[in-house]
Amino acid sequence: MTRQIMLSTTLHELRSARLLLDGTVGLVPTMGFLHAGHISLVRRAREECQNVIVSIFVNPTQFGPNEDLSKYPRDLDRDLHLLEEAGADLVWTPTPEVVYPPGFQTWVEVQEMTRPLEGAQRPGHFRGVTTVVAKLFNAVQPTKAYFGQKDAQQTAVIQRMVRDLNFPIEIVVCPIVREPDGLAMSSRNVYLDTEQRKVATVLYRALSAAKEEFEKGGRDAEKLRRTMQEVIAREPLAQMQYVSCADYDTLRELDKVTGKTLLSMAVFIGKTRLIDNFVLE
Ligand code: AMP
């Protein structure tokens, strides 16, 4: 039986509803336009927590001036239907004014770990992410919060923030959910036309080629990066922004693969920027 889902918009509504909840609370922060990747997080929270709260907020401060904030896809009715089916109890959809009241000037910033990879390409992005996530944590006061491995650097940065600021919250990282052809699910995949959609598997193909090399004994990080670059270069419609073979914990680029390693990349397909990653253990 699906439960009745509750919807809150203001902070007061959220806090009032939160006060009535007994037991553990799982929070799933999202920007909406939900797909099976988001829903896998909600289901995991449902399994592990007595109450599940999902936030839907397209956070303006994590978008750069030339990014897709104004055209970011939205469909609240569809999202609510999917969340009800997945067993969420409460959905918080704050407006930008609720999250950033007039005169707002307080930011949360993780330093070193936000400099490479996504941080290097998207200045200010992680400051927006950590600030909004800290605000969500304060508002919801969850027991556990669920994030996807899809945004690998984001999960590392949030885990750092939680340790550094002593949030009493367990961060749960969930595996990447993919389409049958390997493309990582993303709200941004709707921007792709039919031809671009076929090309978009290049991220998965490039990561798979590097992983295969690793499994055959390849440990030279520069060679693994080159393998990924070569696969991407063979697709005229794909434009590589970066490929990386980095230490999983520090996110520093490696010379040799010795421990847990993050292979990651950002690739433009037309105007759509896609990211993906594999973890080598
Ligand atoms: P977003 O709405 O893009 O901000 O994503 C909300 C959460 O869903 C983040 O923790 C993402 O990492 C996670 N997520 C997005 N896509 C996927 C996916 N394909 N598989 C698993 N988690 C995902």
C-alpha cells in the first residue's frame, strides 16, 4: 500500500512536520526531475530509516553564470507520483527565497578537495553545494543522508564537511544506476537528441576501456588517462573536458595506481555536459 505523501514548502511547514516524526529519518537531497538513480536512493533510505524525507530544490548557487539553471528540467507532479510509489513520507520543495533569505551572506566552503576535477571546471559550484546541503541538514536534522556515487567528488566533499563541522549524520553513498547501454542516468540526459544519445555512451565505453586495461595489470595512471582520451577522441560529436585517474580519498592525480582509485571524466555532447566515473579497488 502506498502511504499518503506530505508536501512542505516553507521552513516552518517542514519543521512542524519533522517534529511529529518518531524514530530515524533518512534525507535524500535532489534537484528533481527524478529518474531511477534518485529513486534507488529513496528506496535505500526506505529500507534503512523509519521516515524518509526528500528535498527537491534546483539550487541556484551551484550553477555557474553560463550553466543551465534557467532551463534545468522540472516536473513536480511526476516527481511526487514517483516518490509516493517509492515510499517517501515527506517532500520539501523550498523556494530560492526560503533557502536564501534577503541579505544572505553565510557560506560553507570545503577547501582543498574542491579544487580539482569538477571544482576546477565549475568555480563556486561546490561552495553552492556544501552551503545548501548544510542548510538542508540543519532544517531536516536527518539521521542518515543518501547521495549517489554518480557525483563522486560531491560525496567526498560532503563527507569531509560532515566530519569537519561535526554534523551527527551518517552519509550513505549509493551505486550509479545506468541505462541498459551503460549511460549513467541523469536529469540532463533529456537534453540529448537521438544521435547525441547514442554518442553519450562514450563515457561508459572510455571508463570500461581503462578498467579493462587495469584488470589486465595496467597500473600506469597516465596510460589509463590516455586510453580514456583516445576513446573519447574517436567520437567527433564528443568534446572531452577532463579525464582523471586520481586517488579515491584525496582526489589527487596519480602516477601509479596502487590503492583505491577514481577514474572520472566530464564530456560535452553538444551543449550537454555529462559526468561519469568508475572506482578501481
Ligand atoms: P541531482 O538531482 O542531480 O542533484 O541528484 C540528486 C542525488 O541523486 C545526488 O546524490 C546524485 O549523486 C544522485 N544521482 C543522480 N544520478 C544518479 C544515478 N544515475 N545513480 C545513482 N545516484 C544518482
